[in-house]
Amino acid sequence: MNIDKNKLDVFQWHVVTNLELLNQQLGTLCNVIGKAAGTIADAQAANWARTPEELHELAMRYRQEYADALDAAADTLADDTDTDR
């Protein structure tokens, strides 16, 4: 089998170059994942640090926001129904 050394060298260069680029991209991806995990851990720690009263207040606020959103949707639906008549 006759292999052209120049073509083999060029092929090897492309393989090594692509592997180096892939390694850099994987490193960047790992950094992004690490930062995201740190952010999630910080948020969880902040929630665990809340007192029961703070958690109750937060739950009531979300409950009220949800109720307000449902009321607004119902009003919009009622307005749309009235104009259809």
C-alpha cells in the first residue's frame, strides 16, 4: 500500500486541530455548566436560609399573583364573549 506522506501529514494536522478545538469547546461548556450549577446552588441556599414566615409570605404572594392572573384572564374572556354577541 502506497501512502502519500504529505497527505497523511495534512490529515493528521486536521485531526489534531479539530481535537484541540473540540477540547476548547468542551472546556467552555464545562465552565458554563459549572457557573449554572453554582447559581442554582446559591438560589437553593438562599431558599433554605429563609424563615418559615418568609416562605409563607412568599407562598401567599405567589398565590395572590396567580389569582390575579386568573381574574384578568376571566375578565378578558368575558369581554371577548360580550363583543361576540
